Amino acid sequence: MDFSKNGTGSVAVYVINQKLKIAKNRKTLPHVYDNETQKLCLFTPKKKEWNLRRTLIDYIIPWALEWLDFYEHWLISGEWLGGGHDEYATKND
């Protein structure tokens, strides 16, 4: 994984050393900003759940590990249980 803070006061997390697989009954990865770069969606910026005063070790890394745990379940079942946007839980895309 690559964790990078950018100039917008946010952080971006990418899976970089492995191409994530797609569940059999789906066409795209769940809860990512971009399927090609595998940029994970870990929080909602508009809700201000993250800011630069928070540490990566206390927030971003646990969120990334939790995302990967939900991903493993999704890979088997095709159902995203990670919350966030409702369309990821039920939409067959």
C-alpha cells in the first residue's frame, strides 16, 4: 500500500503491489475512487472525518486494514459490508 498526504489536506491510499481481483458477480471494485489506480475510499471528505492533525497510524492505517477485510468478504460473496455509500452494498456493478 502507498499512503500519501497531498496538498489538499487529505490523504490518498492505493494498493500498489498487487492487482485486486473482482468478485465473480461484479464488474468493478467496491468503494474505490479509481479501479485502475486502486485508490481506496476510506472516509467521506465532506464529513471531515480526516484532517492533517490526525495520525496515519491511528486513523488511516486501521481504516485501510478494515477496508481490506471487507474486500476479502466481498471477493467471496460479492456483497460489500463496509458501509459508506449505499450503492456499494447492493448494486451489482
